[in-house]
Amino acid sequence: MKNGITLPDLPFEEWKETRLTVHLILQIIGKTRLKLTTRKNHWWYITLYVTSRGFGTHSIPVNDGLDTLEIDFNIVEKSVVLSHSSYEPIHISLLPDPTIAEFYGHFMNALASFDLHPKFIEKPLDLGIETRFDAIKEYHHYDWKYLQTFWKLMRWNNAVFQEFSGRFYGKTCPVHIYWHHMDLTVTRVSDKKLPPMDKSARILERDTYSHEQISFGFWAGDDNMPEPMYYAYTYPSPEGLDEENLLPDDAKWVESNGSPMALLRYETVRNSENPRTMVLDFLESAYQAGAKRAKWNIAELTVPSLDDI
């Protein structure tokens, strides 16, 4: 136990198939929110959130705003729950281990029973899977021990990221989950508009990176980075960013897509004397590095502590 906190182990290989199964379900839920929700800048309208029961969409206006819909991956109940303001909720059980194809059929039928028919690309995004959701039968893995662990860790990080987010006066997104990579993120955005990307870039990137920004996140790992990790990057990356110091000493700059990205291993945090302070120090040092090199007005954008008011 470190400073009253015991953070769980989340070994990458031991829940690999479960992680991908859950990732696919979250993409289905996220694509539904994308099509039903009014557009917002930087794709902030498509994201999911950590909830008291698992992961969910929060309230989505439907039927011209006369009704609302919420979709929750309910880890406590082991189900996906669709709650509509004018109908009884529908519970899609994730027992005993439905395939993605089976889940998808039940999910779309549930939406149709609410007279909702969102049209989205019915394939996973950037997961190396070209099969339609309704034909994915090889993923049906639900190790609930690791799902509980992942949710517990995301709850803790959600609280830490919210604390960090509250230190900044500028434009900031909610702490939310991008189902693209299944990472928990918070982004600080400058008022400096960037030149538009070339039309050859995906619309996803063109809208995300319309303004100068510094982004922070936590993700559970992938095949290229097979362990949980904290990260931060500045876009566009200013000259000399990777010459700035990071905290703690174990944090490091690595090249990612031609630009420096700050990384801190979750394992380092888990084994530290004060995990919360270590993560906050990492996030703050990465912000200070990017904001300094990009010439943001750090003093004006900093929210003072109550002791300083």
C-alpha cells in the first residue's frame, strides 16, 4: 500500500482478448453516439465517460430533443443497458459470452424498438479488423476480473485527470474516453487557429487538430506499446520540446509520428509512494514543457489554489 492507495496490476497479455472484445463494444456504442449527437468541436460529441456502473454515453437528445437516450456498458450488472426517456430500459446481457455479432444484433434491435436507426460505418475503426460487426464471431471474451480491474483503474485516473483539468482557465474538453483507441483523455486548447490540414488527411485529424493544443491521456496498451501508459503531447510540436524536463525522473520523451511524446509507465506509478502526486506531476511537467515552448501565457491560464485567493 502506497500513501493509502493500492493500484491494481493490469498485465497486457492476460486480458488481451477481453480488452479487444470490450473495445469493439465501446466502438459500437460510440458510433451510435456519433450519429445521434449534435456536432461539437474537436469530436468532443462522440466520446464516452467513466460512470458509477462502468462506461457510458451520458444523456443523448433524440426525437428533436423531446426525449433522451443513455447507453451504458454496465460492468456491475454484466450487461449493456439502453435507457430511453419514453420507454422501459432494455438490458442486453453479456452472459454467457455473446459474440460481437450476437451482441450487435441485439443492440441494433433495441435501438429500433426505440424508433432509432443510426447509420454509421458498420466496421471497427483502426483495429485491423475489416469484418462487419454483424459478422465478428471470433471475439466473445469477458474476463470480468480484468474488466473490474480496468474499470477501477479508469475511475481512479478519471478523478486525477479531473483534478488536473481544474487548474486551467482556457478551453478544455471534459475528461472522456475516445473509443478510437479506448484511452482516457483531457485536452487543453489554445485560441490559436492552425492552417487547415491537406484534404488528403482524414476528417478525423482535420477537425481534431484545428487549433494548437496540449493533450494528456492514459491507455491500457496496444500491440505497439504492450503495457498501460500515461502520455502527453503538444500539437504542433514546438522546437526543442524534448529538451524540457519531465517529472518524475522515470518519465521520458519518445518519438511518435515524427514528434516528441511524453511517456510514463503505469507500473512506475503503481509502485510509487504517492501515485496521485506522481501522475499530477507528470501531467503538469508535460503541460509546462509544451506551454513554455509554444509561448502560451501560462500565468493568465493558471487557476490559483483557494489558498492564493
